[in-house]
Amino acid sequence: MIFMTADTEEMQKRKEEQEKIEKLKTLFAGCKIYLNSEVPRESLLFIIRCFGGEVSFDKTIQVGATFEEADETITHHIIDRPLGEKQYLNRYYVQPQWVYDSVNARMLLPVEQYFPGEILPPHLSPFVEEKEDEYIPPEKKALLDLQKGVITKLPRMVESSEDENDDSEEESDKNDESSDKDNKNKRKSDIQDSQNKRLKMKVTEGVPVKIDSEKLAQNEAAEEKRLAILAMPKKDKHLYNKIIYGQKRKKREILKLQEKRENYNKEQKKLKKRKIAA
């Protein structure tokens, strides 16, 4: 029984893979693609025809063209140069990478990132399958979401991340330059200060330090109090902390009332000045 279940699972996997291959063979079915003169014609012809698409090119370059550029049924125009004045509104103008990336992704990718002049997304190998516990590049993750139907178009993550890195690098360089200048200026000022101090140094008669007996007594009392609090049992310390907390709360309430009173007095003075002025 175990061998039979294993065989059926293996057959199911092979069947699904065969269905995917058959579907991939018709990837460009319904697409009528025209190749501009500057694109790699041979490889594009081979790929598009292998995957069920119609393709043609300028008949003056080579024999074998099946339709002309002015054909209104053309769906995609592969071009690798800036668009000229002559354009057709009923077709998509895309760069050659759109064909290769669509084959690698096994689906027709959205054309927005492949328009002429757009920064192309990075190539993703179709032979690498990342596991769940491995690192998955954000572009590959976005492609997987697109294949599952979670998103409808690929986000422009690479371009934005590069811009952010460039900005951060420029900022870091500027900060480094400014910090170097600040350090140099600080060193110069320190050297100047040390030289000035050496010039001003003189031997003077020592002055005896006056000891404040009251302040010394206060410090000693505060230290004794601190030690006594540390030596208290837990119950007594808890009670003591409650008493101190109550005293501090009363002080805060008194300060709030004083502040309110001061504000009230200020408002009354303003009212009196207005009455006198009136």
C-alpha cells in the first residue's frame, strides 16, 4: 500500500508538471509581436515561436517576414531604443527583456516596467527554488505573489532601494567630511588653548580651603539617614516609602495650587490694565 501511494503521488506530480509544460508552450499564444531592427532577432524569433507566438520583422533586413510594421493587429513591438515620432497606439512598446523574463516566470509579465526608457528589473533564474527557511530576494517574492495572484503588478523595489542607498551614502560621506573638519578644528583649538595655558602659568601661593561646618553636618546627617533606610526591615521600609510618597504628593498638589494662583493673579492684572486703558 505504501509503495502504491508513493507511485500515485509521483504520477500526480509528473502529470502536473506536464500540464505546466503544455501551458508554457502556448505562453505567447494570441500575441502578435514585431521586432525592431536593433534587437537580437534570432533568439527572439526562436523563443517567441517556440512558445506559440506570431513574430515578424523588417522584410528589407532578411527574408521570412510574415507581416509588416504597419499591421494594426500587432500587440507588442519589441524595441531597444528611444521611441521616435512614428508610434502606433494599438500596441505595447517593450524592451527585449520582457520576452525572456516572461518565459522564466512562465507567465506574461506586466509591461509597465519594460517600456522604452524604463529601468529594467533584475534577471531571476528559473532554476533556483528557495525554501521557506532560506533568504528570498524581494523581487523573487514579488514574482511569486504575482504568480499566485496576490498582486497584479511588480513593485519597483530595486530602483527605490538603490536611490535610498545612494542618498544614505551621500549623507554619510557629507557627515564624515564635516566630522573630519570639526575634529581638525577642535584639535587646533585644543593645541592653542594648551599653549596659552603654558604661557599664563605662574607659581602662586596656596590658599587654605575653608570648611563649611554646617554643610559638612548636613552631608553627614544625609548619609546616616541613607544607611538607616538601607538597614530597615522590608515592612518598615514599605511603610516609610508610603509616607515619603504621601509627602511628595502633597508637595506636588501645593505647587499646582500655587501655579494656578499665580496664573489667576496675572489674568486679574491684565483685566485691571484693560479697564484703566478703557
